Amino acid sequence: MKDTVNHPLQAFMDVRRGEWPLALAMFSYFFLVITSFWILKPLKKGLFIEYYDAGGFSLLGLDFSAAQAELLAKVLNMAVAFVAVVVFTALSRHLRRQHLSFVFSGFFLLCYGLFGRWLSQLGDSGVWGFYLFGDLFSTLMVATFFAFLNDAVYPETARRLYGLVGLGGVAGGVFGSTIVRVNIERFSYPEWLGICAVLALLIVVAAWVAGRHVQVPSTELSTPQPEEARRSAATEGAALVFRSRYLMAVVAIVGLYEIISTIMDYQFTATVAHYLSGPAIGAQFALVFSITNWVSLLVQLFLTGLVMSRFGVGLALLVLPCTIAMGSAAFLVFPALWVGSLLNTADNGFSYSINQSAKEALYVPTTAAEKYRAKAFIDMFVQRFAKAVAVLISLGLTYAFGDFDSLRYLSLVTLVLLVAWVVAARYAGRVFRDYEEASDTPAP
């Protein structure tokens, strides 16, 4: 008999009695990580765009707008992500679950203190360093959280719990972006980083509590094979990915999304920079991010758990491509300020909610090595490599056309790439469903 409990959210989140401690601990952990992320994101993006909006950015004799300079920063993030993959892979050979969370939380606590001093006097190095640091936080902490979560539950449990756990992330997005929007001029950068440091300490507490309620016994987790231990930390994750069709489908989902999302973010950023100037730019970013996170919260609360528990992961994976298709088509026809701004909502309002929950559930049936090392390669390096591809596409087309109106034609690229994304999502959804129906099937 199922151990169920009557609850107001039962129709949307089928969480059973014994699962609540782990679910709530992970809810809190994710809430704190994403709150920190959404404090850092508008700050680092607003600082970067405002700094270069007035005079632009020059490199190797070429002049770049603020939005184009941010695309170059995304390329540089690929190098940072490669280092992150190597470090994460090496540490995951010895540390798992909450212990890995403790290490990275301590690292970011140290960084908050250093950047609090560095940003007291703005310069190019501080602006670029802070932008790269903001992306490094999301790269490492989100990957660490989901590696822990995917290592702590069974496939059947994931389909039911990830709606509630994901709600913690979108609630953190709403909370983080809202407090920044309301207080963006009230606190200095060192004060904001002090708030993030407090959140990092709370992340340690949440990870410790979650570690006490893991569902999967340690004896069921596969130990590294001798050949895996001898493999380089820089290539182990890639090797695991390339020998699995299932993981290659995940690569396609992640990579195509990152290309499309980077193109849309460039359209969004360039639209705001075109229509606004000065402090109004940062205020618009903060407002749009707040709207996006409220949409994400509503989607996670009323749609994610319902779709995943009743219709499966496969259908949930198709929701985001549909919303992006509608937003891109609208911008192609009418590239105005708020149409461009709402590209962020069409993307992140569904990416950080239903798509993230469904995508992360895909890792649950994989081996322990794939949950940590292969996932790190996908979430860190593949994501950043895809962003670099998107940068080349965006810069190439905008330089070729040379005016703001050319931004709309990037939506044609987005609509073409969506077709391949849907094909990969349908394949991954079918394989995951087969795992659910026969949980003893070996990982692909």
C-alpha cells in the first residue's frame, strides 16, 4: 500500500509521508542557491552593461557595444567552466553529496569576502572578474546541488518529488530577484555579497540535514572502476557521455537550449540597451527578472508537478520549446522593448521551473559516475561551449546586418534549432519512461 498523506498540494505534488524530510531539506537547499544566484545575476549583468554602455569596449582594434562585450564574456566563461569541470570531477572521486556541498560553499564564502574588497573601486578587472564569478557560482553550485539530489532518490521518486524540490528554486528566484529590485540602490556591492555569505552558511546547514535523509543506501551506489580512476579528470566525464546514446540526447537538449537561450538573452540585452540608458538599464533588468521569476513560480507550483506526475517527464520536456517558439515568433514580427524583454520570461520562466525539473530527472537512472562526472561535463563544459557557438552566431549576424533591426532575424535561427531540440527531448523522454517501467534495466 502506498504511504500517502492528504495535503493541499497533493494534486500537484505527489509526495509521500516518509519523503517529506528529504524533499523539504532539498527544497531549502535549492531555494538558498537560487536566491544567491538571482542576487548575483542582475548585479553582475547590470554592472557590466552599465560600465560599457557609455564608451563601449575595444579589443584588438575592434569596437564592441556593451551587449556584444557581454557575449565575449560568455566565451571566456567556457575557459572558466573547463577548469570547474576538472576540479569538480577530481573532488567527486573522493567526496559526494553533502560533503561536496560543504567544500564549494566554503570556496564561495571566501570569494564573497575577496570581491567585497575588489568592487569597492571599479575597474575593468573588477567588472570582468565579477561577471565571471557570477557565472561560476551558478555553474558549480547548481551542478553540485543536482548531483546530490540525483544521487539521493530513485527514478520513480524523482518523478514525484522534483516538482516540490524545483519549487524551492523558483521560489528562491522570486525572492532573490524581488529583494534586488526593491533594494538595488539601497545596498552597496560589499553589502550584497555579505548577504550572499549568510546564504552560503545556510546552504551548509540545509545540505547537512538533507544528507541525513538520503533514500538510496550507500551500498547501492556503484564504486569507481579501476579504469575510471586512471582516467584524466579533464576527460572522464566526456568519455562517459560519448559512450551513451541516452546521455548524448541529454547533451543535445542542454546544448541546443544553451545556444537558443544565449541568442534570446542577447536579443533581450541589446533591446534594453537600445531603448534605455544609464540606471534605467539595471532597473529594467531587475524588473524583468522579477516578472520572470513570478511566472516561474506559478508554473512550478501549478504545472510542473501535475505534468510530471500525471503525464511523465517526456511531455514536460516539450513545454519550454513551445514557449520559446511563441516568444521568438513574436519578436521576429515586432521587436519592441517589452516584446524583447519578455523573451527572458518565455525562456527562463519555463526553463527554471518545469524544464529544469524534467531535465534533471533524466539523470536519476544513470550510474553514480554519470551523475557526478558526466553531468559535470554536460552542465559545465557543454553549456559553455554551446554559449560560445551562440556568441559566434549572434555576433556574425549582427555585424553582417549592422543595425538594431537585424536582431529580429536571430529568431529564425532559434526556430530552426527548436526542431532538433524536440527530437532529442522525445527520445530522452521515451528512454526515461522505459526505465520507470523496468527499474532493473541497466543504464544505457
